[in-house]
Amino acid sequence: MTVIDTEAPLTSADIEPTTTAEASVGIEGFAGTFAWVDPRTLVVDPYNHRKPRPSNTDDDDDKEEEDTTKPDADLIASVAEIGVQSPLLLRPQTDGETLGIIFGQRRFKAAIIAAENAIAAGRPYRLVPAIIRTDLKGVDDDALTISLIENTHRRAASVRDDINAVRQLSLMQISKARKAKHARSLGLTPEQVKAAETADKLSDKSLSEALAYDFDFVELADLHEVEDLDHALWWLRSAKERDQDKGQRGNWAHTMQELRDQLADRAAREKLTEELATADIPLVERSWNWAKTPTRPLTDLATADGDPVTPEDHRNCPGHAAYLDRDEPVAVWLCQNWAKCGHKLSPDAPKDAREHKDKEEEKEARRTVIRNNKAWRAARLVRHEFLATLCTRKGDASPAAWTLVMSTITGTSYLYEHFVDTGDTTLTAAFLRVPDPNEDRNKWTRVSDPFAEVIAKTPASRRWQILLALVCAAHESQAMGDSAWRGEIGSHTAAWLAFLKAEGYALSDFEAETLATAEAQAKKRAEGLAAAEAEKQAAKDASPVAA
């Protein structure tokens, strides 16, 4: 134990009163020494205010009382990274040799965990800083009071203070290694430290609500991006709950993408509304049955000569107006009084409620396609990020990934052959997180060996990443196009979604629906084949045996 002695403190009795006006002097508050102490030699003083609390086993109250002496994961991580920074307060015990902890019990327990881990790994462990109060030896009432004061008067900084401090750390011009070290000592990842810059911009209301659901800095930063949307917090909380047992943010990523799309849609609608107002074009509400109104979309109208009415030709018509499409942020052009303005109904325009209903059913089918296309494309962005992480992670590929790579490259399926014929390197580069060497090049000027540099720099133990990225790109390019979800879903599409799910990817709701549809279709085909085979066998059994 390393000890630094202090002089015996002055008390008020040591200072002789004087009648002359002199400056006040400072006095020491107690007698003690600073020391570096082995945490394994310490005990908790019997008069320490904090006590371990066992679980409440009362049948009438199944609520467990919190053990306030137990260090949390963040404190354990911090002590493991940089050691105990605030001195413990100790006093000699009755045996005259052992030192007991008056306060600092949680830091002490975290230091014990760090020491045990270091010893198990064959590394040196850190001593803990301490102030040893020799004047408290045998003075139990003072020891108890000081412990109680320490724990009662302590007030934690606000979460806003914490976020602001981490934001300041993120903005400091220091090396990535130092930032990573500081992040570990705070129980954070470098990504979370970076996210604090955005999380600090959250409104107090949103911050308070999000913290109630235990959002971390990355999640708080994401919430700030979409907090202006109604129910954004509810959707993200739901996604977080679904991700809880998976250890990844798959559902969170899909939800964030959907919310970003909603933001983009709203921004586009606001811009379009402003442009229509600037052009003095009336914006009207969409009607569910234009046949009952004097207003009609231009697609229902024809000129006096029977030609279609185009938005350009109709621009100067006094009835020129628009409404915003329900599914896409585009203007649908109208004439507010088509008969008065000299237009005719086109032959295909609905003339009554029945025809209007038939047209609306056709339009609704088209809207469903549009919505599904949007959901399919939104999921693609999240899926590609997952694949980039999968193809650049440490360690080896999973057995399933190796099987996929080998069977794809050595197989005779059109999928890989067609992909190679395209010469496209965009997705392969994206999944390897490297620049595309063929960006802005046409098929005649493409680099013949596009990933030569990547291959040369990649250790042999990680070359599987290049192969997996290539195979992933082939499947995404050939099996996951915009129409892959429609009609009879291909076997490659179904197999690819099933592989991703097995690798830990959280399918979006629409991807999961597509996979379920594909499996149902495959089952129906198998049943049909089995029935046909059974019928064929029955016919064969019923036929007379040739003599």
C-alpha cells in the first residue's frame, strides 16, 4: 500500500484569538492519508450506510428491492477500462490492520471484478485510490453519519448533462483510438458517442419520453431525425421491443426507413403544395366519387374533337385545378366544371356510381401494387446494410454462408451466370464497403480485374468476404428485383429470404409476407404434384395386367 501522510490538522482551538484584524485562515477538516490500496484486502465497514438487500420473498409483495451496492454494467466497464478515479473513504477496523469502506462500495465491487478478470487473464490489476480516515477509528457514530451524508446529498447529473458531455467528447479533435478508449470507459460504443451530437438536439419532451423506454444514444439520435412525425416514438418503441431478444436493430432499421420515407413524402407534398399556390392553381380535396360532382380528373375528359385533355393544354382553362394523390406526392389534374368549360367525358370515364366503383377497384389494385413496391424498395435499403455488415464482419463465414457460396459458384443455375454476364460490380463493392471501381464506366470501359487491390490487401482468413459479397450481389441482382414479390414467387427469391432470416436478418413485414406466400405456393405445387402422381399410380393399378 502506497501512503501519503498529511500533517495533523488545525482545529479552531489551535488558533489563538486576537484582537487585531487579521485575514481568515483555512483549516483542514480531518486527519487522514491518501493511499493506493489493493481492493482485495478491503472489507465493507459495518456502519456503511448502503446494505445489500436480498430479494423480497413475501408472498403478498413479489416486488424485489433494489440492491444499491451492486455496480451496474456501465460502472464495471468504466473501472475495467480506466480504473477507479474517485478515492474510496476508508477507516481502520477494530483489528487495527483491516481497512473498511465508509463510502465507495460500488466502485470497490467493480474494482474486485476488474481485478479478478485481470488475474484470470494473467495481467496486472489496478490498485484503487483511497483516503484513510485514521481519526474515525472506533468513532462509529461519525462513520455512520458521514456514510449517510455522502449517499443522501449526492445528486446525479441530468441526462441532458450526460448527453451534452458526450457530444463535447465526440466533437473533440483527438484520435479515434482515444475516443474509442473514452467510449469504452463510459460503457458506450464509438457509434453511440458520435450519435450524441444529434441526440443532444432532441426536445426535452421527446427526450423524457424516449428515456422512459430506455433508448440509447443511437436510438435518441434516430428519434430526433423523425420526431416531428406523429406517433414516431410509438413505432420506434414497438420496433425496439421486437428487437429485444435478437441482439440487433433489424426491426428498428426497417421502422426508421419507413419513417424516413414518410418524412420525404411529407416534404415532397409540402413543396408541391407551395408550388401550386405560387402558380395560383387551386388545390382541392380528393373525392371518392367524381361522378356525383361537376369536377373530374383530366383522365376522364376529352376535347370537343375527342382527344385526351393534357395538363399542358388545360393549363389556361378557368377550371384548372389539382389534388394530391393519396399514395404518391404528385399532382392529379382536374377541371372543376368540365361541362361548363366545354369538355366531354371520355368513353372510359365512369358515368354513374356503379361504373365509378368498378374503376375505383381497378385503381385500388394499382395502389396496392404501388404500396407494395414502396415497401419492397424500402426493405432493400435495410437489407443491403445488413449484407454489408455480414460480408465485412470478423471471423469466418457461417456454415450456411459457405454452402451458399460454393453451391452458387459451382452450380448450373441461371442466376449466377446471368449476374456474371452483366459485369456489374456495384453491389459487390457496396457489400465490401469499398468504392466501386467501375463507377461512371460503361460496359466497354470496365476494369477487367476490379477487385485486385481488395484481394491483395485481404488476409487469407477473410477472403471468404469477397466470395460472399459476390454471391450476395448475384442474389440481390437476379432474385430480388422490383417485381420479385408479385405473382408466382421464384424459388431463388424464397431461398434467399430464408437464408437471410437464418443469418439473423429481421425480415420486414412485407418480406415476411412474401416468404410466407412463396412457401404456401411451394406447398400447393408439391401437393398438386403428389396428387397427380397418386392419380397416375391409381390409374396404373386399375389397368388390366397384360397377358
